[in-house]
Amino acid sequence: MSKIDLKSINLAEYSRKELEEAYVKLSLEKEQAELQLKWYQEQYRLSKQKLFGKSSEQNIDGQISLPIFNEAEAERQPINIEPKLDDVDIEEPKSKPKKQKGKRDKDFLRLPKQVVEYKLSKEEQVCPECGNTLHEVRPEIRRELEVIPAQIIVKETHSMIYSCRNCEREGITVPMITAPTPKPVIKGSIASPSLIADIMTKKYVDAIPLYRQEQEYKRYGLPINRQNMSNWIISAAQNWLSPMYKYLQRMLVNHDVLHADETELEVLNEPGREATTKSYMWMYRTGNGHEPIVLYEYQPSRAGDNAKAFLKGFKGYLHTDAYDGYDKLLKESKSGPAMEVTLVSCFAHARRYFTDTLRAVEDKESYMYTSAYQGVKYIDGMFELEEKLSKKSYEERYEERLSRLKPMLEVYFAWIEKEHAIALPKSSYGKAINYSFNQKEKLMNILKDGRLELSNNRAERAIKPFVIGRKNWLFSNTPQGARASAITYSIIETAKENKLIPFEYLKYLFETMPNVDITKEEELNKLLPWSKEIPDKCKAKLK
């Protein structure tokens, strides 16, 4: 029927059926307008929260928050009392119990110690009361943390050349023999293993861009520019870190539980693409219970075939964030046949959708009565159970999940299905419901193996250093540089996961690899981060 002018309507001109139809139509229009208004109000509150609110996810009930991928939040800690450096060797009087040392005090005592003694001269060792000679009782000790600034020196390697005087006298061919020396990390370069390791550590661990490092080296009187440093990083990554990276990749795909994630990267000088075109850094890592391996891979796109090509040969479980590109692993494509992979989705992501909804709640006192809060509580209950099961063996965890977690999941998904029928799809709450509704099968896969995890936070933690670094250096200049960064991040993050000091480990690799046959796996095995051959100086002393 035609549109009714409410101001000039004459009810007598319309039949009862027409009026009922008009009423239904107007009611639907009113309901749709109210829903649309509610959606706009929600979007306004969410955008305002993103601009002025806290950037990190907070649990509603004050629990420790789960990390948020693709956000490099500042981790703010409550103000701590300054740690004390008590001397564990001083004996207290018998009447006083010996003070228990805190963990940080013990950590400080693992550091190298320099003792500076101050004593009275013999002339001063006279008692002011009676004039007799004083004797030593005990030292009064004050401890301070002393910082020794970096020192840069020129290291000259003198390789002695030898000749034979007898051959010289006889006038025959004179042999010239040179004492062997270790091969350099970059032939013909002033860059030493320690200098390249320092540059890499500052950029990829401390997130200090090369232009700031250039300024710092100038303060030490060292005129090296960022282009030099970039060339050294690429050369060292390609020649020495790349063989280790490829070996770790072969080891990674032999595991049967992995985690994956990906994030954006801007590469300026990418052939055939605009500077603002999005490229991606993919990350793959081992699961719990294995020697940790963390590998990054640069790719110009987010196509699922990238993951399929990198993980070629992998069979097992793959934790992901529900990005549908990983579904390519399960299908035949240009990268190869379908893989024997079971995808496991992330309950931390499911929870995050609900907390995003709660941020838009206008009345903060009533959020506990919202459906979104109910979703958070359902998932929190699962994480609380997982915490209790964390100390159990994988077999015990598998059995207890079937008896305790499975009923919780069934209740949760029954609630999800009920809410899915009534939630507004485009609202933030509708998106939260849709995530769990669409990912039900992959979320339920947690029940298939005791080694699996309720969240993909292990991957998010591993990729976070790159996200933080990206906020400082913003982009890569070339695909070659992006690949070198991926390789270097991989070696550094794998070293960190294995409790190694990144600088010392990189320095050790650059000193050792040029002087061994790195085409042999037995040599690479000796250099793996968990190898017993790794020197103690590479191992972190602080626990």
C-alpha cells in the first residue's frame, strides 16, 4: 500500500485490514529506527572509549587481563619500593634472626661484584678515649648498582707471516706461511660480531630505530650511518642466521602442536605496489612442552596459501585466531593438497568480543546484568578450570576436560545458540555471539588433546615484540630488509624463549658460524639455543 500521511489521515477511508497493515508497517519501522539509533549510540561510545579510554583489555572483575594482539600497550605496574642490596655474607647478632632475602635481592647478588675498601691509616687507628690502638671489627657495607657505559675499541687482528731463511739463502722458492685467524662475520668490513649483535639487539629487542642508534654511536665518536647498519643486518641475517632459521623451520613442522598469528607491516619499496599497501608478518611457534621455536615470515599478502607453503609437511593441531585464511590448509590449492591439520580457535578472542561490548555500556553500574557480562563469566569459568588443570599431566588434563570442561562448553554453546537468534548481527554484542557461533567446532577441538590450550595467547605473546618494535621504526624500506627482520626476530625470540641473552647468543653465532661447516646438521645442532654446547655467558643469569 502507499505511504500514509498521518497528519491528514481519515480512518473512515481505510478498511480494517489496511489499518492493521499500516500499524504493522509503522511498528516495524519504529523498531528498526530504535535499533539503528541504539547501534549508532553504541558505536559512538566505543569510538569515544578508544580515543580516551584505556587501550588494554581489563577483566571486568579485576582479574589479570589477557594480552591483546596488534596492540602494544604499556604494561603499567604499581609503584614498588626500591629493592635493597642486602649483604648475605654479613652475620647479624645472635639475638636478631637473619633477614630473609627477596628474589630480586638474590638476583642482584648474581651480578659481578667490585669491592672498594676504605680503612684508617695506622696513624688514625688510635682510640679517641684512651689513646690505645684500634682493631678491626667488621666492615660497614653499602651497596649500589654501578653502570659502566659501553666502551668501543678498535680490535686489530695481527696474523703473523712466516718465511724460511734457509730457502732464502739457497735461492729456491720461499714459502710464506700465515698464522690462521678466525674468519670475519663480514669479509672486508669493520663490523665485528659484537657490533652487529649490538645493533640487532637494540633494534629487535629494545625497539631502537637505526637513526637513533646512529645518533648514539656518534656520541661515542663512531661515525657509522644507518645505511651501513642496515647493510650489516641484511648481510649477517642472509649469510649466518638464515641457515639456522631454515633448520629451525624444518624442526618446527615436525611438531604436532603449533600456534600461528599474523600482523600488518608496511614495506615502502615493494616492486609493483604502493608504499601504503599492507604487507604481513606471519608468526609460527611450537606449543607447550617442547623446546621453544618462534619463527616469523614476511609475506606481501595475508593469503592463506602463505601459511600452507610455510607449514608444508606439518600434521597436527594448529592454534589460530579464527582468521579464515587458515582454512586453506584444509583444502587443495595451488600450494598443495589438503593438509592433515585440526584448527583450534581461541577463547581469549571470544572473551575479548564480549569485553568490547561492555565498554559500550553507558551505565557502568548495570553491566553485571548484561548478556555480554554473562558471556565473560562463562569463559572466565573455563579459564579458572584450566588454571587448576595446568599442573596435571597431558593425559590427566585430557580426561578431566572431558568430565569437567565439556559440560561447561555445552552450556555455553546452548546459550550462544539462544542468543544468536535474537542478537542484532551488526552490534558489538552480535559480533561477539557470531564469533563463538561460527567457531563452535574449532573451539570445541580443545577437548581432543590434553596438550591443547584454551587460548592462542602463546602466539600473541610471541608476536608482541614485533608489534612494539613496529610502533618505533614504523616500516621496512625493502622486501629484502623485511625478510632480514623476520629472520633476526625469529632467532632472537627463540633465544629469549630458551632463556638466552640475545646479544651474547648473536655474538656467539657470528663468531662461530663463519668458522664451521654450517651445511652439516651436526654443526647446526651444536648452535641450537637449547644445545649443551652453548657457552654459559649466553645464558640469562636472572631467573
